[in-house]
Amino acid sequence: MAQSLSKLYIHIIFHIKNPYAEIRKEDKNDLYAYMGSIIKDNNSIPILINGVEDHVHILCVMSKNISLSKLIEEIKRHSSRWIKTKNPHYSKFSWQGGYAGLSVSPSLHDKTKRYIKNQEEHHKKISFKEEYLLFLKEYGINYNEDFLWEE
């Protein structure tokens, strides 16, 4: 083939490190817009970004020219630096080191968007840890719970 083509839908999930620097509701939209610009700067396409005070979900089309780990590193590094400039509340803000990067088939694209869009309602019923473990089980991802959570 003369041309390299791809369309990789990725659902990314990551969590804050410090519970005393939670993402405030009034800052969410600006943070998500900034994350979207980072994704675009890395030749990827943000579709939807949402979350609650302690974690974020991102649905994007990932560029064929970047690895998943590099894309997430860029999102975390730049958004963490940026939010620290917004308010003293975030002076010790950071993201945990780990993440989930889950493939999304085109047939589940709309369902995944609805799921991400309804995070606040969803987390009235289920904790982040429960949610994360369900994703790992659904995707058949092996893990060691001793190393899953940063405390």
C-alpha cells in the first residue's frame, strides 16, 4: 500500500493523585477544553471529554503517528501544569501515573459517548474503583491489585 490509514477510537481513563486537589465543577469545562487542544496538538481528534472531581474519561480518535502512552503523557503533563496556574487550590495537583486506554469499536462509539457524557449521574451509583475494575474485567485485562491504586 502506498498510504497508511487508520481510525482508532480510544477511551482513556485516568485519576487524580491528590484527593485534596479535586477538580472543581467550575473548572471542568476549561480543563476539558484545554485537554482537547492538547489532543489536537498531537494530531488526534477529541470527541468527548468528561468526568467528575477525581477522574477523567476521554474519547478520541488517536493519530497513527503517536503511541498511546505518549499521547496520555502529553495530556497529563500539559493539563497538570496548566491547571496549577488557574487557582491556588490546584498548587499540588497531579495525575496518578497509571491510566486505562481501551479500544472502542465503531459499533460502540455512540454508547461510549453516552457513558462518558453521563459521568455525574453514573457516579451517584458506582465508585471510581468499582467502575475501573468493571472495565478491566470487561476488556479481559490482567492486573495486580497491589499495584493498581496509588495511595
